[in-house]
Amino acid sequence: MYEPIKAPRFEVGNRVLAVAPTNQHRGKQGIVVEVIEPAGDNIYRYVVRFADATSATLFGFELQLV
């Protein structure tokens, strides 16, 4: 059955906080620098650049707006 793709939770430029307890970036704030479109699974992924110049690709449930 076809499920329509929902709009992304975050946009490029949004300030976010990594909140997933198992993520090495937990507690760090960063900026969304890329929104990766779903590839067959209807789940967006977000590339976040943190203040320490590292970046990570995270799911929406691993982030919250600041």
C-alpha cells in the first residue's frame, strides 16, 4: 500500500539539539546543513554540523529544535 511522504520535520538552517541517548553527539547543538530525501522508506535524514566542526547524519527522532 502506498503511503504519501510526509514533510520533513526540520529545514536547512534550523538549530537543533541531538537528543538520542545512544548517539555520540547527544547534548550537542548544531545546524541542519542538509535534508536527505527518503529513499524507499519514507524517512528523512538530516546532516547536522556541530560547533566542534564535526557533522553527523541523524534521524528526526534523534533531534529537537532549539
